[in-house]
Amino acid sequence: MNILGISSFYHDAAAALVCDGHLVAAAHEERFTRKRHDPDLPVNAVGYCLKEASLEIGDIDYVAFYDKPFIKFERILMTYLATFPRSLPSFTRSIPIWLKEKLWIPNAIRSRLGYEGEVLFAEHHQSHAASAFLASPFEEAAILTCDGVGEWATTTQGVGRGNRFELLREIRFPHSLGLLYSAFTYYLGFKVNSAEYKVMGAAPYGTPKYAARILDQLVDLHPDGSFRLNMKYFGYDTGLTMTNRHFDSLFNHPRRDPRAKMEQFHWDMAASVQRVTEEIVLSIVRDLHARSGLANLCMAGGVALNCVVNGRIIREGPFDQLWVQPAAGDAGGALGAALFVHNAVLDNPRNCRMDHAFWGPAYTDEEIRSHLDQRGAPYRAVSRSAMLGETARRIDEDQAVIGWFQGRMEWGPRSLGSRSILADPRNRDNWKRVNLKIKFRESFRPFAPAVLAEKASDWFEIDRESPYMLLVCQVKHGKEIPAVTHKDGSARLQTVTRESHAEFYDLLAEFDRRTDCPVLINTSFNVRGEPIVMSPSDAYLCFMRTDMDILVLGNQILLKEDQPALHEDFDWRERFELD
């Protein structure tokens, strides 16, 4: 039984292929098209998944779509009518697109993919819940999904057992924790649905002095974790802006111009909405535990990518174990929809237990050398052991920043050692150097440490693995890794095992052997506003456009000083969101 899951037309299009219940391949469309958060039908990602499985589109038994467009359209139309005439400008822009494209998903799938079989639909939060529970290591677990909005639901609580799950409670639009966080993202001058993580990164620079005002004026939070937003202060229900003049008046500041400097007020606002988000999720989690009586919790939805929240759930929450889908956002709905059909609809046993996140394309050394030869790029092809030894030595002795390209591409928004930029965490200067000269992003943004799993508890206040970079914990006192230690002493941690990624693990082990430090800076192999690199050509371009020192593609090593000058007939910065 071959089931192809698809998410698209709204945000972060992706495809995932499940064969006899096993995940075979999954990828984000943006990595192929180089268009950040590409929402289009994931034609390229589908093509990759089929190729990985040696299948044709005619071999697919079902296509599973991750939400129900007609129900979503009903919510949008009813919201526009309820907020008329304020909603008229947004109505006239969006409704024609819905009537022309977004309502006719089966037609698009058949015409653009050449698929002639049955298309099945899961509800948005069913897809999130399936991606969380049915791919988890647990036989039974409580389930929490939380994002901006699906059809109507914005937050759901459920319980999963065996090959099925049930969603028992929900909070409905316009009351949304994800949209609350996005409203503050907008107010702070960042891009909605793209830069919420910047708010999380900015929070440690402020104090949550406005948290009480948010809970008093904006959010009516009940003891069971349910909540309602005071829509007087928001504009997203009309589709024009996330906040309005009442919001500005409440905090005595206008929305920050994206080009303006962050002031202390903005740091404090970031800290305040982060604190409120943590308290709301903890309230929901405690209620879910009391209702379910289960020891395990699974999470998905965009809010589940807030690793500070997840860290507090681990430290303060009532559950023994937490598993978060590494592609917790809309892209992960492609996998969830496929698993929902295979397990819950067709009543097949569960065969999918995600123990890593490397489900994208890989390139052999021969393919890599072909890419480089076509470009005329000088390189040295060395043995695996020589590649590991030289990379570790260069990071240590030369303080080199490395572009690292190994194995299958990551599934989800985090680079986990396949498409990564690496540097020495002991050198404080690497924080600003990598942010400003390589990533072209704000200097306050933190970097994640990757650490050998068996040595994680020696360096960080953690008692479990964190393979997907989705938990925040404190750096242990006396451990000097300032380039990955955030202002509040925390770090967004990735633990690495040899079973999950042998090349990355062995590099960490070699760096540890040389330095007695089993930690490296690990940040995504891209620049600000660009998708993570997928191919050797993507990696080479990113390497040449930035101040990276060395590029390691498989067992091929490229030094920047050996490369011919890169000549392009356009300004590549204009293609990405560098402002």
C-alpha cells in the first residue's frame, strides 16, 4: 500500500511517501524551488519521493491531503461576513484565488501530478495529531496540537492508542495561541509565518514586564488551559493586519518599523509574549495530563517548534516523556495525512517509528564531483577518515567556519548535521561572525549546540536526548561555550548518536578527541531568507556568496582561497528577505 501525503496551497508545501506503513521519503518543496516557504503544489518534492522509492505516480494507491479546503473556505467566508465592511479589501483579494485554485485540490493533483486515483482528505489538526502520535515511539500517549489555525481549530487535545487516536477538545478561531504569537511577531516588525523564532530568540534580552497586561487585557486564560482572545486589539480576522490601533494604544507604542533598531521596549515585549505562551501551554498540558492519565505526550503544530516552551514542559510538566514531530509545522501535515489514511482510515498496523529526521535527497561522492567539475570548482577528494580529521583540525586550529553537506537532507526546519554550517563554540567571536558575515542575520540570534549524546549531561542540564533541536536547557556552570550560550545561560540543544548520523557523530567525536569539547555550533546551511540548501550546487553557491572558509561535500574538501571568483549577473540578495 503506497500512500502519498501532500501539504500545499497555504504555507510550507511538502510531500511524504508512506509504503506499507513505513516512511520512505519526505521533503519540503522550498528546497527544490529555492522559494522560502513555497506554498505551491509540491510537484518537485513528490517527484523526489517517487524516485527514492523507485515508483511511478500510477503506483500510488491514495493521495492524502492534509486539510479540508471547503471547511477552511467556510471559515474564511463566515469571518469575512462577520467583519464586513472592514474585511472587504482582503475579501476582494483572496476569494478569487480560492474560487480559482484552492478549492479544487483533486483537480490540481490530477492535472499537475498525472494522478488518476482517489484523493482523501484529513482535517488539518488530524494531520498534525497523526504526525505526532503515529510516528512517535509510544503505544499510547496524550496528544497536543497547537498552531495558527486549520479549518476552525487552533488547538486540540487528544489521546492515541495503537493505530488510532481521538481528538477530544478544541479551541476554535479566532482564539489562537499561534496567532497571538504571530500578532506580536508582526508588532515587533518581523515577518508573520516566517520569523516567530526571532521573537523567541529576542525574549532573553528582555524582561516579561508586560505579561500581566497581556493576560489582563488580551487573553482570558481559564484554569483548564482554555482561553479566549479580546479581538478588540487584533486585525487578523479581517485579513488586513495582525494588530490595530487599540493594540498600539494598549502598549503606548506603534508597531516597530522593520528597519528600525530594537529598543528595550521591544525586547521586553518579546519576553512578555514568550512568557505568556509558556504559561498557556503549561496550563493546557496539565489539564491534558489530568484528563488522560497518560505518561507520554506527543506534540505538533507550529507552536510545538517553540523549544523554550518544550523545555519547560520537560522540567515542569506532569508527563514523563515528550515527543515532538521534527516537522511540526504545516509541512509535517503531509506525513500526518498519509499516516492517518494508512492507520486510522484503513486500519493497518503502525509501522512508522521515526528515530531520525533524514528523509530527503542524498548525493554520492561521484555525483558531488560531477557537480563540482561542471562548475570548474577546485577540490580535493580524500578518504572519509582524512575528511573528518581535517575538518575537525580546521575548526579547532584555524577557527574555520565550515559548510557541511553529508547524507540525506533533513525533514523539518532544523539543520541536524546533513546541511549545516559548523564552527567552534568556544570562540565567542563566532556568534557575531557567523550571524553577520555568513548568515546575514540579526546579531542577537542564538546558535544551537550539537553534542555527542552520551556527553550531553556533562555539558547541559538535561537528562534525555534532544535529537531534533526542539528542547532548550541550561548550559552547565563552568562549561565555556559562549558562542552557543544564550544571554540567559540557555541553549537550544541537539544530541547526536552514531545511529542517527554517523558522519556528524564521528566529526563531533574527532573534535572532542582534539579539544576535550564534544560540542560544535550547528546552524542551518543557508543565508537569511533562503531555504536550507539541498544540492551540491546550492551548497557551493551559498559557500561562495558568504565568508565561509571551507566547504565539505561528502568526502570532497573545498578551500575558499582556491576558488575562482563567483560572477553572477544579478544581485542574489534581492532574491531573499534580507531586509
